[in-house]
Amino acid sequence: MRNFMKYGLMAAIVGSVLSFGSLSATAQDLELTITAPAGAGGGWDSASRSLQEAMMATGNAKSVQVVNVPGAGGTVGLAQFIGSAKGSPNQLLVAGITLVGASISNKSPVNLTQVTPLARLTGDPLVIVVSKDSPIKTIDDLLATIKTDVAKTIWVGGSAGGADHILAALVTKAAGADPAKINYVAYSGGGESLAAMLGGQATAGVSGYGEWEGQIKSGDLRALAISYPEPIEGIEAKPLKAQGLDIELVNWRGIFAGPDVQGADLDALKAAVDNTVKSEQWQAILKARGWSDYYAPTDEFKTFIASENDRVRSILTSIGLAD
């Protein structure tokens, strides 16, 4: 009887060890591809490569590749992702408010409700900038410029209908001009819009603060305002609300799995992402890039996506960018 109990106990211990080893290997053996539905140098590209770095450093994935698929505010990449990642245990997509807006304004047949939310990652302020040589010194100067001639006020930023475009349109509306007449030049990557600003090809530009922080601190760009409702430590530019404009906008980014990913596959992806974004390595990346932690787990993020679609559609309709 004692031998039976002894061998039974040993079998139970071995079984537990094997089970634990199998669970541990699930995350460590993940070979992932992250789709950034925009060109190199933008926020989605940066977030994708930062997540790649953190997942590898923390051992939450065996390998991670990033693929850029630019076009139509992210809807080209989203459509491709929906087609290829259905039920896939190793494909992820980074996207955010810009893709919500682009799906609506472009009347796209695809949107973020068709993929599987895993986690909301960051929520950053957008910044409104002018070049260092611009005669525009303040947000009031920019409002006056817009009011004088909205068509000659050239804006640059990310994709049409995205967060940058929405903010430019809201500021145009606040200046008393028709936002439908805004002269907005859209770029699929942050590097292109930055080059346009540094080259003096635009009146004003909009981007995530973290993307242009280096040029702002070097003095090549002058920050007029940020879109957060409250001041942010380390950022000199004041919120639009603090400068008399009732405008706020959070440039959030999140991570998604493909359609119909379920069961153990979904659990493994959730665990890999959640463990990564709660790690010291991810927090260090947030600090280095000047990003705000806007983490929300799967269930909360899913509810947020549904409400964000309604909110962005309402904003785009009010400024003439959607029906």
C-alpha cells in the first residue's frame, strides 16, 4: 500500500511538472507577426516595434516580426489582417483611434469590431506644432491665421479621418471656419509628415507628442498645444482646454488578434500581452518614448472599442467628415 501511494505521489508530481512546463512553453514558443497598418516612423510602427522588443526581452514570445502594410488610414492593413489572421494563434495587429476614424470617413467595409481586442496599450496627447521659423507663436495666432484664410492654412498629419485630422478639424471649427474646407495633407507615416514640417511645406502639423518630442526639444518645431485635458509632467505645451478651447482628444493604441481566435490560443495571446505590458521592460519603454500607460484588459477594451466607434462617428459627422 505504501509503495502504491509512493508511486502515485511521484506520478502526480511528475504530471504537475510536465503540465507546468507545457504551460510555460506556450508563451515562450509563440512565434508572432505583428501587423502595423501604416508606414515606418509612425505611431503604430513605433508601438509595434516597442512591443516586439518588450515581448522578446521578457520571454513572452520566442520570436516577433513586424510587417508594415500602409494605406487608407490603416484600412488596407486591417482588411489584409482580417483575411489572413482568422483563427490564427500567432498574428497580431496594432491599431488605434486613427483606424476607427479612417474606417468611418473612408466608408470602409472593415473596422476594428471585426477583430479580437486583446489590450489597450497607450493613450498619448496629440501635439500641434509649427516650424521654428513660423510667425505663428501661439495657438491664438494659429486661430487667427485659420480665420483669415482656412484654405491657405496647410495642415499635415497622419491618415485622412484619423486622430490628427480630427484634431485639425476641431481647431479649425473652433476658429470659426468651416472644417469641411480644411486644407489637410495626409501621410501614412510619421516620418513623412515630419519631413514636410521641417521642410517648411505646411502651416501647422499634428502628431503624437512622443513621435515629435525630439524635434520639439531641439527647437526645430514649436509646440503650441497638446490635446490632453490636463497638463502632463515634462511637456511644456499647455492643453487646448487650458488655452480656452473646449477640445480634448486621446490618441490611444491597442493590440488585437484576428477574428475567431478562441480557447487556448486566445488565452496564450492574452497572457503574453498582459505579462509584457505589466513588465518593467515595457514601463521603461513607455518612459523613454514619452508614452502614457493607458492599459485596459480584454473585456474592458472590447467595450471601449464599441463606444469609441460611436463617439468618433459623432465627431466626424459634426465636422463634415462622415454622413
